[in-house]
Amino acid sequence: MCGTCNGDAAGAVPPAANSTTDNAAPSASTSNGVYPAQGKPASSPYQAVQDYISNVGRFKIIESTLREGEQFANAFFDIDTKIKIAKALDNFGVDYIELTSPVASQGSYDDCKAICQLGLKAKILTHVRCNMEDARKAVECGVDGVDLVIGTSSFLREYSHGKSMDMIKSTALEVIAYVKSKGIEVRFSSEDSFRSNLVDILHLYQACDKAGVDRVGVADTVGGATPRMVYDLIRTLRGCVGCDIETHFHDDTGCAVANAHSALEAGATHVDTSVLGIGERNGITPLSGALMARMVVTAPDYVKSKYNLKSLKSLETLVADAVQVNIPFNNPVTGFCAGIHAKAILANPSTYEIIDPHDFGMTRYVSINSRITGWNAVKARIEQLGLGSEFSDDQIKEVYGPPLFSAVFHCTGDIDTMRRTAKIKQMADIRPLAIDDTDSIIRSYHLHLQT
Amino acid sequence: MCGTCNGDAAGAVPPAANSTTDNAAPSASTSNGVYPAQGKPASSPYQAVQDYISNVGRFKIIESTLREGEQFANAFFDIDTKIKIAKALDNFGVDYIELTSPVASQGSYDDCKAICQLGLKAKILTHVRCNMEDARKAVECGVDGVDLVIGTSSFLREYSHGKSMDMIKSTALEVIAYVKSKGIEVRFSSEDSFRSNLVDILHLYQACDKAGVDRVGVADTVGGATPRMVYDLIRTLRGCVGCDIETHFHDDTGCAVANAHSALEAGATHVDTSVLGIGERNGITPLSGALMARMVVTAPDYVKSKYNLKSLKSLETLVADAVQVNIPFNNPVTGFCAGIHAKAILANPSTYEIIDPHDFGMTRYVSINSRITGWNAVKARIEQLGLGSEFSDDQIKEVYGPPLFSAVFHCTGDIDTMRRTAKIKQMADIRPLAIDDTDSIIRSYHLHLQT
């Protein structure tokens, strides 16, 4: 385990195998998988090591709001909405946009064609069942690539389509050859990969790899995998195929972001996402907030240079409105959230924050209305109100309130004065204070000082 | 790696080191860390292996809604609310309830005393700074245990309290000895453990372990750790101390649930949670939904026998109301969510679901209003409406709509009939359908059949 920090790992990063894009992805370089210290180097020996096989600093996003997301219970995207979302995703900088199968309905077919004609920078994919009819329809729409999917777990073999692995393989090879003959990208993915037979999967993927598939896909369709299971499977697969590896994680057990990160560490190259994670059941790895928060900590240089993080909040709002949901209060970065630890934060925010809200176009909000917030937060608010030069520290402590059982702070004044002035802390013990309440206590004390 | 499934691991599980409770926790036994197949054995060789050091099948919960949760920006709990929440947590079956430091304010002091006198089954802890004054106040309240915390990262040493590691250690040993002399539990935790110096932390924890501390605590205070970092640190620590290991994960990068799981795999014994994850910034590992969803998949027998899962939704609602937030739409298990995959789900829900909603007192909802839902979902709805015996499969397919480009389904009737009757699919292409819309199409077709 490497205990040194911030070495330049650029030379150690192998090129993505069989990469299908022209972009030379920047490496994590100076960050080297370590989460950033915002002004100070990290001192922990527990920095993530940039393993040779790791792609955490050069992953690609296959954005599936317009495919997986369209399967969300509350989703109905008309063509105007689809185009707005596709343009916003393109502006954010996703590598691929995946669309619902054109076989699903006439509307899906028309919309797929229309989006292909927008001339976006992102490549357009569509996600179809692995058969010739579906593949032909997909090609007909003018997509840049076709994502083939078939269920391979014993569950799906029995209940969904009943095909044997040999039939799956021969169909897959036929369809892959057809799509390749059209000069566009092709991916082959199993469904429910973590409950499929390992030997079957490796056998099938090796055959597809030899047939020249661009990516093989691993999907945790039921959302039950853990990061260690993911690392093991992807690491094994990385040793068996030379093509790119795409991953798709459902969030039924709350591990979709961590699983995506583990997959990249193990050598996967592509992550499927949707905005706010919308998709079947409770969805998949969320592009917004969660995955970007994770990756900007792991690989800040790559993420900040490649993706337009400042547009994330408006992208989320667009999609949330379209499917009529609220952005979860606890969404990383963009959710309604603030904290205390005010004393340390105000001296140096990086003490308790590893993500700089400004990177995402957000401002930092320090709540001062809780009874467990220290006087330092009150001081900061007084400064925000432009009254900083008119309060001494001791006076600020009087406004905030006396320490009840601790001798940490020294208070001036007699007991009566302390009782009279310690309004913020006393009031917060009785009822919630709005920001206005606190301000009015500060202003009233300021008036008292002047008279 | 073990490829066999469902072996009885009961005999292989070591007892929790220095366990401080009388409960003999059931092991994961027949589940063996494999996620459950609901009616069929799992066939994947990627089952999680129940390592000798793993505690995924006998973890304990330290529930911190009334401490960490009270630091949430929107939290203000009066004593009545605190008592309601404490009783609901106790009813759910958490092992410990952690309260805000009695030093924080007179209200916190009084509330701590009051909750200690409720006579709950759960043990009551309070979380205080590692100094004698705070510890005395804690003991005075009548708690079952004291959780000591001190910042140890270089960031916190510089900006928060400025103490050297030697001072931290000698204070820690003094306070631990004091709390132990009172016959109650004591935990010592660092803050920001993943950015602290490894040697410092191990040195400090070993000294605390020798002094007879019940638990040492590892905290990802800034929420930047990954599952592999967590596994490495906890695995190392497990080899250095004999006491229990408590873990605390913030969710800034969306990994708090996965990190808790990885920590248990590496030998941690206790997980800190809060309801809906409320806490500083966007909070910590959520008890509700996420962690329970993860653990019921990993260790179904243990989780279902120990925790009252059916009370989870009402517990969430209680806390969500108290802090005035909405339960996130994508919350595992309890969030608003439904999926398609209707064909497979209706044959056997376990094909696409690894969590049985009934375990949580929830009902399964299959949406049939999306254009990409198959005719099988329409069939299920027709059966729910009590009309199952009056529709043939071909008629149901007519109601649903003809396949546009696929020959999977055989439709009777000429093109005109198909156009006339395929209302659900056609309408869903034009505007979102409410459940009433679909029902009315079904009923109208049924009327047409009868006349």
C-alpha cells in the first residue's frame, strides 16, 4: 500500500482497451485517486491507490435518463421534453445518450430518429433486445451505437424468454456481426449478471469480444450486489476480455454509487447513469449529485475539466419537473442541506467539506439557528450583516448565550446580564428559530450597544 | 472463493469480541451472506462469502437520530418529539439510542435525563467531547454508556482544538477510567478518521483497548471514504484491538450504506444510523430504507428476526414530519417507486425483486400506464378488476395494442380492429395515463365484448 500522496500517475495509466472514442481522456494526474484537501495535502495513508487497472480517472458516462429513466413509474417524456433533456445532457458533457428501443412504440421510433438528427456532441445509443429485427430497427434510426441486452440468469432464462445459452450466443454473434457491418458501435450485455452463472457469462463475453464487440455490459438488474461482489466480478472479467466494460447498477439496496466506483476501480470503463437516478423501481446510479460528488472527490482534475458541473442543478430541476418529483432533501451537493461544525468550517471549510459547493455553482450555507451551533456561527452571521466591526468577541458570546456547563468560553458581565442577553441560545431551546429571528436578536443587541 | 451456497455458517462465526450486550445475536445462518432468492436457490458463484471476521449477520445499530439527526439543518426536537422518536426506535428494535450531549444546553441536559428514565429496551448513550467535565455531566444524566469523541486528523488538530496526540491519549485514558469506574459503557472515537494519521490512530486505539474501552469508533466525518478504503482501515484495526468497533459514515459522496456494509465485512460490530439519514450536511447512513434494505438482502434471517421492519415506514414518517422534509421519492423500499419488467415480475416477482415489500409492510405496485409496459401488466390489472375470466389473451393484447415492429405476439383481427382497440398503447403515446384512464379503457372494451 502506497503511503505517499499526490504523485503524478499520468504515466502509469494504461489506455482504455479497445477504446471506441477519439477523445484522449485526461488521467486523474495529480489527484491520483486521493480525495482533495482544498488547500492542504491529505495526510492519510488511506488514500485510494490508483491501481494499474483502475479507470476512476478516465471513465465514460452512458446517460440513460431517456431509456432507463423512461421506465420510471412517473415518467412520460414527449418529444419536446426528450429534446430538452438530450440537449441538457449534451451540454453537461456526457459521452453517450441512450434512448428507449424504437421497437417499443411508434413514438419511440420517431423520437429516436429525431434525436439522432440533432447533431449533438454526445453519441446516441439505443437499447434493444438482442435479435435481428430489433437491431435493424435501431440501425434504421441512425444511431451511433446499439446496446444489445439479453437476460442470462437462471431466473430470467426460466421466466422471461426461456432461451438456452447456446442460442443466446449464436444470436448474439449474428446480431453483433450485423451491427458492426453497418459501421456503428455495438455493446452486448447480460441482464441480472450477478445472479447469472459465471462460466456462462465469461464464455459468452469472450465470444462477443472475439467477434469485435465494442463493449460488454454487466448489469445488477435487481440491485443486490455489494462493492466487493462488483470488484470481484469486474476484476475477473477484465482479465478475460479486451473490449470496454460497461456497468449498470440498480439502487434497491442503496449501493449503486459505490458499486459504480468499485467497478471502475476493477477496470470497468463506462458507467450507466440517469438524472436523479430515475429508472425501474427506485432507479440506478444517479448522474447528478451522487455520482458526480463521488467522482469529483476521487478524480477532481478529470471530472472538473470534462463535465460542466455548474449545469448539474438545472439539469436535475429539468428532469425532476418532467417526472414530477422533488429533488431529495439529502441529495449529495444539490439537496437541501447544511451543517454545523461551524467553528471549524468558518476557519477552513475543507475541515468538514471535501466538496467545494462552488464547483457545482452552489453557495455554502451555514445554519446558525440550532441550539447546538456555536457562537462562531453567530459571529459569521454578524459579519454577513455588516456589523462585524461593531461587536467584540465577548459581546458576540453574550448574544449567543453563556456556556452552561463548560468553562471553554469566558463570559464578561454578571449573571443577570448573561441571562438578559443570551437570547439566541435560550430561544432556540424553546422553539425553532428562523433566520429572521436570529437576525432580529443580533440587530436588537446592536441597537442596545449603540444606546 | 467459495462457490457453494447456503452452508450453515453458524459454527464458523466467532463471538463478537468483548461484546457488551447480553443478547446472543443470531448468525446469518442459512443465508450465509447470500442475497435471498425468494423461492429458488441463488445460482451465482458471486455470493458474498461469510468471512470469519465478517459481522454482516450479527451487527448492532447505534441509532443517532436524536444526536447526529439533531444537527440536521432543519431539526428541532422538543421533548415530546424526542420521546416519541425514542419510543419508535425502541419499538423498531435498535440496540442503542444516542442523544445529544447534555452539555450542549440546559434543554439537552433535561431531555437526556428524561429519556434515560423511560425504561426502554434500547441502551441510552450520549455523545460528548472527550474531557472530564463533559463525561461527568453525561454520567449525571443516568445514561447506559458514554460515547467520547475527539478530532484526530491534522485538519482538526490545527483548526478545531489544537491538542497534540499525547494530550489526546492521556485525556482519553483518564476519561475512560472515570466512565468505567461508574460501571457504564464507554466508547472512544476519533473524528475524520480517514484523514488522520494511521499510526496515530492505531496507537491511540490500542491504548484505549488496553484501558478496557468497550468500543473504538471510526468516523468518516467528511463523507469521502470509499468501500475499499473502509475495508482496508477496519480490517487493519480489527487486527490491532480486541474491543468492538463502531463506524460512522457521512453520505456526501453517496457511499454511506455501502461503506457501512464493507465495514461489517471487515470486522466492525456496530453501525451508526439515523432515520432518513438526517444529520450534518446531507447526513449519514440511513437506518430506514437504505441500510435495512441492504442488510435484509445480505442477512435476511438475522434482520427479519431482530428488527420490526413493518414499523419502518411509520418511523420514517414520524421523523420526516418532525424535520419537515419529504421522504425521498427514490428511498429504497419506502420511496415512491414502481417498475416495469411486468412480464417477468408477474410470473415470479423475485426475478426482478430481491426485497419482498411485504417484509416491510408495503404492497407491491405494478404500474401499467407507461407505453413501455407489456400486455402482461394489462392482464394483471384486468384480473385485479375481477374481469380475468372474461378476457382471452388475444383480447387482452387487443386492448393493450399491437406490436408495431415485432412478431412476438400474435394478434387476431384485421388492421382496423387493431387500430380501434389498441387504445392503451396509443393513448400512452400521446399523454400520460392515470390508472383511471387505463381502467376505463379496459372497462369500455369489456362492455364492447358483452354487446
